[in-house]
Amino acid sequence: LTTHAGRHYGPGDIGEVFTWSGVIGVLLQGGVGRAVKALGERRFAAASLAFLGAGFFALSFAHGTRGVLVAATLTAIGNAGVRPALTSLLTQLAGRDEQGRVLGVNQSLTSLAQGCGPLLAGWLIDRGFTQGWALTASVPALLAMVGVLALRVDVEDASAR
């Protein structure tokens, strides 16, 4: 992967991409509530996962700065919505007496993924699978999107429990 100047990405270049992603995330946080009201919880969660999966998929084919920034933009949009949307769905679908346990398991699995994901990505990149690690990241996001879309439980009925 090379920058627009034709050199390999270094720590400064990677920092700029993360800064770009962070700025997008900050700008989008204020609109999450309005987007959820417009789309509904389930569709908003699915859209966030679709952006996340599309971003990782685009990253696997990025060959320069422009491609990396497009991928970073897509993943930042997905990241801005995915955690609040999925957490909200979990709390609404779990019974009142199960919410603490469900959110605890969710947080444990999130922590496990945040620890294992970078290890797997590092292992793949170290072995020259630079395209493979991003594709590996896109598959679970896209599968989760399909799962959220397939969810047939009416969230309003579930929250009345």
C-alpha cells in the first residue's frame, strides 16, 4: 500500500487516516438519534453494519491514499452507528430481568473481539496477506448485517416485556 507520493504508508500516514476517521465519527455522533428515528433501530443497525463491511471490503482493494480514505470514511460511518444501535437493540430485546446479563455478555464478547481482531490482523499482515486481513474483517460485519435484517422481532413489543 502506497501513499499518493508513491511511498509506503508510515506511522504519520496511518495517524492521518485515524484522525480523518475520528473527525468523521465526531461529526456523525450528533445525527445518530435523528437517523434512528428516521430509519428505525433495526434498519439503522443494518445500515451501520453495511457501511462497516463495505469499508473493510474497500480497504482490501485500496492501492493508494484515495482508496484508503474512501475505505476509512465508510468504516467511520459504520463505527459511528454500530455500537449504539446494537446495544439499543439488545436492551430492547432482552427481558428487564436479563438486560444486565445480556449487556455484560455483549461487553465481554466485544472486548474479546477487540483483543483477538488486531492479533489476527497483525498475523495476516505479517505473513503478507495484506488483502486478506481486510476481507476477513468485512465478512463478519456483512453477515451481522444480514442477521439484523433477518431479525423479525418487533422491538416495540419486546421492550414492553
